[in-house]
Amino acid sequence: MELTMNVHATGSAEIASNLTPKLATVSLPVVGMTCASCVGRVEKALNRVEGVGKATVNLATERADVTLVQPVDQASLVRAIEDAGYEVPGRAITLAIDGMTCASCVARVEKALLAVPGVTSATVNLATERASLSTSGTVADRDLVAAVASAGYEARTVNGNEDDEAHASRKQAEQAALGRDVAIAAILTLPVFVLEMGSHLIPAVHDLVMNTVGMRESWYARGCDRRSGRSAACPASRAAPAACRALLH
């Protein structure tokens, strides 16, 4: 009986722990604090922000660790610190940009990012599809993503190696798709190339086409227009359409 009760208690504890939501923690640098009173003012300002469960400020490391009970915009936390008379230094942000194909795309994305208030610099790399930004503490990531979206591209914040691996996998998939398309195009183009160029370069191929496919059918296969006698793939038809029409009729 005691063993059964222990099993039930353990199971209930595990279920309760699984049902308990994990609280998010945000760490912010704070500049300008000089004493314990500064620490108290920053903690009080952060705890007044809706959604903050607990704020702990360390004077030695000049950092504020904020535990959130619900999603809170980081810009709100920064504004609370600044309103208390202290400063949150700017941060570096890296965005992954999808959809860029040329230098004009790079210029449009940079222009859109620089238009966001609080962005001090923006550099976009077309090869890596990354945007490196320097911002003040009040810039929210969603504002940057929205600015890129307004320019016609897709953006997301880069979070460590997982995003790098996802980016590499996506590029590999794109390269595989391009390679497949090139192979299919080459296979479909080869018969037309043999019919067109082989007849000009190798007399035996010309005789083979005449004896098996026939001149009329070979012209149709190469796209020669029966009414005009012209073919985009036939230099002779452009130079002497009358000769092409004579061969077709």
C-alpha cells in the first residue's frame, strides 16, 4: 500500500511539473548604476512592467535578469530602465533574409532597415543572406522583421547554430532542385541539338535523319513554321526562307 501511494505521489508530482509553464528569462545590460539605490530603482522600474514576475539587478556585472510570466516586448523593459534614469547599451542583431537575388535587393533591404527608428547601421550580405545591424536598446526584433517584409522579403532573427544548420539545409535543397532542373532540360534539349547540329557537322547523321525521320518531320521537330518557312533554331531558314518552304512542300 505504501509503495502504491509513493508511485501515485511521484506520478502526480511529475504531471504537475509538466503542467507548470516554464518562465522565460531576459538578461539586459544596464549602464550608469553606482550604488545599491540605483539597483533598487532599476528593479522597481522593471517590476512595474506588466508581465514581469521578478527582476534582479547585479551591480557588479551591470546586468538585469528579468523573469517573465507572460510574453513582454523587450523594448518595454528597455524603456522602463531608461525612464528610471539609466541606459541600456545598443545591441548587435543578425537577421536571416530570404528572397534576395541581386545588388538591388541588398540596397532595398538596407534602406528599409535603416528607416527603422533606433537602427544605427545595417549591412546586408547577399552571399550569406544575412543582415548585420547595430541598434539602440529600444528597437524590437519584430519591427525589423516587419521592415524587411514591407520591402518584399522574408526575415527572421538568427539564434545560434540551429538557424545556421537550417539555412545550410535550405541552400542544399535549392541547389539540388536547380541541379535536377538542369539535368531535365539537358535531356529534353539533346534530341533537338542532335537533329539540328548533327546534320550540319556529320554527313552520316544527315543521311540517318533523312532515311529514318524524314526531312519534313525533322523540320517540324526543330520548330520550323510551315507557313513562313522560318525556324528560330535554323540559320538557313532565316537566311533563305524560300528554301525552307521548298523543302516543306
